[in-house]
Amino acid sequence: MEVRNCKGCGRLFNYLQGPHLCPGCMAELEDKFQQVKEFLRENPKAPLNVIAETNEVSVKQIKQWVREERLTFTEESQITLECEACGGKVLTGRFCDKCRANLQNEFSGAIKRPTGSVATKKNTSTKDRMRFLDN
Ligand SMILES: [Zn+2]
Ligand SMILES: [Zn+2]
């Protein structure tokens, strides 16, 4: 176990994994996350800076949540993140739907079985879905 300074409050804490935050700041961040999630549900069209200001969260942190696929923007939202592969519009995660499908194909080709993640389900053909049900 390592001891590190918390990025949030600066206190020393026993670091295990994930962000460099002490348990107290982690819990606070989790509260913020729920708050932002709720806010986005009620205000799906709110711009990023408004979400950040209203909820007192950094824009960077919100983007981070989206990259982690914890937050999802809807089609009607004006907020866009760039796909890390092609620079296209991304609503959640690191890649756009198109690149994600490409990656998924490569991925399932390599391991043969579909992984059953949200992305695969969305792109599964009827035939595959029936096979999935048979299982
Ligand atoms: Zn802290
Ligand atoms: Zn892309």
C-alpha cells in the first residue's frame, strides 16, 4: 500500500487504485456525479459550462465521466466530445458509434464470442440476436 496526497483536499491517505483521492473526496465526487446525472436528465440541452457552473464541477471532470461512459449526452444535447479515432461526434465514451462498431468487429473477430456489452447489443443483427436468445 502507498501513501499519497489527496488531489482534492491534500490530506495523506492510503492509496489503492483509481483517482488520487481520499475516501472522503471520493464520496464527495460520487455525490457530485449523481447530482450532475440528475441535472442532465432534467436539462438534457444544457451546455457544458452551465452544467459545470450549476453543479460546481469542472468541465474536465464532466468530460472525464463521459469518457468513462458513466454519463451520456443525448442527441438533443449541444455538447460534443470528439471521437479519439476519427474526430466525429461522441455522446459517451471515447469513440463514435461507427468507430466503436469497427473496434467491436475487430475485437469479436479476435475472441470470436460477442461480449454482450451495450455496444454489441446495439449493433447485433437479428440473426445474432436469435442466436443470443437460444443461448
Ligand atoms: Zn481528500
Ligand atoms: Zn469515430
